[in-house]
Amino acid sequence: MNSPKHILLIIGGGIAAYKSSELIRLIKKSGMTVRCVLTESGAQFVTPMTLAALSENEVHTTLWSLKDETEMGHIQLSREADLVVVCPATANLLAKMAGGIADDLATTLLLATDTQVLAVPAMNLRMWNHPATQRNIEQLRRDGIIVMQPDEGDMACGEFGPGRLPEPPAVLAEIMNHVIGENIVGPNPLEGQPAFAPDQHRPLHGKHVLVTAGPTREPIDPVRYIANRSSGRQGFAIAAAAADAGAQVTLVAGPVHLPTPTGVMRVDVETALEMEAAVHDALPADVAIMVAAVADWRADTRADQKIKKQKGDAPAPLKLTENPDILAGLAKHSQRPGLLIGFAAETQKIDEHARAKLTKKGCDWIIANDVSGDVMGGAENSVHIVTADGTEIWARLPKPEVARRLVAKIVEEI
Ligand code: CTP
């Protein structure tokens, strides 16, 4: 049997801290162990006694515990974990993390750790929407920290909007995405539980959204391939935003090293032909967003053995064959999605080329991006939305924000 995975759970000070009890229960039920660190303000909402009883482990609250330091140094606490989860992550805690501040046990551990960190934000919607918080989140994501998208709904403060802590089953699903994979020990604790609270505003509930993302990789021989610089980040962010809006999402992903967004069904593929087959298998869909940078050509034949250099000879010419156009094929398919969206990577005459693609490929919208700079593989995107009605030009934005706005536009459309 696989050895159980260890979670270090840091509980910040917000009303949502009470949900940490349920999260601990689910983590334990899934066969993982959990050790808690409670911040001073977190202790205003839950007691160390509750957490100790549920986690069946000692709860750590201070940097200055002689007993803890002699038995287990605080650095060790995070080193022995497979994942550090900050839940709830308050605006204050996120700001300290983004700024590298270490002034208590939780923030010191977070600065000292080289273990993957998952932050689950919860705060008032105005705090969430504040540019400072959004800036901190972008920074944290750039630093490699996974920041979950908060839920939208009624808040403890009486307001309605984004900022609510995602429900514990959704947090557990995210944890399992990162640490467990197929190594689940014990029964699936999510079975029969809805991943989202039923009272939330989920405008795409009941809709199937199909997204392609990342590059394709076209083999030449067993060691070489044709590929491109696509990171998959924009497509993954769109899949995540569609899932947040309540859609059932199928994400057909080329070879990228990105975590699967919460609630998204992912199908990994390598070549354009595999991507085409996976897209057809996923039909019917209400909306398809083809973000993948599909290789236009593949090697005519794939050599079974590594192609060797021939001394004195010029390199053998590489014969290429055109790949099928997956987007154009979907436009003509008998099960064409009601809203079909293509992307266009352009380095010049962006609108002109995008409009030509709209007609040529038979899709409803083209999201054109200027990839002449650092967009491909970068954290931000600058897009033009080209439709039959005209062109909208959006400012340069972080890719998750482009995704959220695009999903909002889709909601409006359908
Ligand atoms: N696309 C596709 N199948 C292909 C090539 C592209 O489905 N074989 C899709 C992409 O996912 C994207 C759109 O078509 O949604 C436009 O991709 P892009 O690479 O910009 O266009 P190309 O058709 O490759 O045109 P060109 O390289 O000439 O600009």
C-alpha cells in the first residue's frame, strides 16, 4: 500500500476558519494525515483543541514554543509535508506571503518552505476585488503558489459576490489533484458530495464547455519532435473560469506541466491527430473554445529509430504533411457546438488576419492575440475579440482575468 500523504494546514483568521474542521475531516477520510498551524487571528475563530481533536495531531500556534523547537524545528513542519495548504487565506496573509514577510509561525513556515503551497482565499468581496489583493495574487501565482478562485455567493458580512471560501469538498479535490493522483488510500471522500454549494451563482450550470489548450508535439523519430512555445496557461485559465461558472468542462490538453483546474475533466494528448480525436469524443458541447496552438504540420513519416548523422552528407530533408484543422472541422461537424470560439496567434496585422480566420474557419468568435512579444508562455495576454458584429480590444491583462472576462462574455451570449 502507498504511504499516506501529509498535509500541513495553515488556518488564517477569518470567519471561514470554521470550515477548516470539515476540511480536516475530509482530508483524514481520504487517507492523508494533517497537521495544523493556527495563526493568532485564526484562534479567534477556531480553537486549537478542536483542531487537535479532529486532526489527531498537536496544533502549532507560535514560533516561540520551546517544546516544539526541541522536538521538531518549525522549518521541519513544512518540510515533512507533501503540500502546504493555507485555508482560509485572508487578504492579510496573502499580502504577507506576496511580500515575503515572516512575523509569526505561519508566515515563517511559508517563507522557509520549498514544498508546494496551495492558498484558498476567503474574504469580503471588496477586499478580494481590491487592486492590492489582485496584485498580490498575481505575484503569488508568478512565484509558483497555487491560488484557488474563491466562490461567489452570500457572504457572512451580508454582501454577495466573489470572496467566499470554496466548499471543503472542492478544496479537497484541489488538494488531491496535487498530491494524490492515483495514489488514493481508502475510499473516495468526495463520492456523492456536490463539489459546489447549491446556492451559488453558477450561470453555466448544465452547460458542457470544451476547451483545447497547450501545444501539440509531432514526433520525428523516438527522440525528436516538432512543437511550439505555447504554455497552455490561457486555455487552463479558461477551463478553470468556466468550471467556476458552473459548467461541466472537458479540457483536451497538449503536453504541458500544469495542474488540472478544480472540477475540470482533463484529457491529455500529444499530437494534433490525437487532439482531434479527443475533441470529437467529447461532443456534444454547448461551447467550444479552441485555445491550443496546434502544430500546422507533422512529419510525413515517423522514423522508428533515431535518425543518425551521415558523415559528410547534408542533413536529410524533413518531409512534412499538413495536420487537420480541428477548429474548421468542428465548424462543419454535425454536432457543431452552439458557440464556437477560436484563438489566433498573430505577430502582425492582427485584426485583418483574425477576421480572415473567422470566415475561413467558420467559427463565431476569434480571440486574436498579439504574440509578437512575450505573450506565448507568459503570464499576461493582450487580446482582440473579433466577431461578426465588430472588434473589441481589451487591455493587457493577466491570463486568469482574460479568462474570467471571456467566460462572462460567453454567459451573456448564451
Ligand atoms: N487550429 C486548429 N487546428 C489546426 C490549427 C489551428 O484547431 N491544425 C485552431 C487553433 O486552436 C486556434 C485557431 O485554429 O483556435 C487558429 O490557430 P492559428 O495557429 O492562429 O492559425 P492557423 O490556422 O494555424 O493559421 P496560421 O498559422 O496561418 O496563422
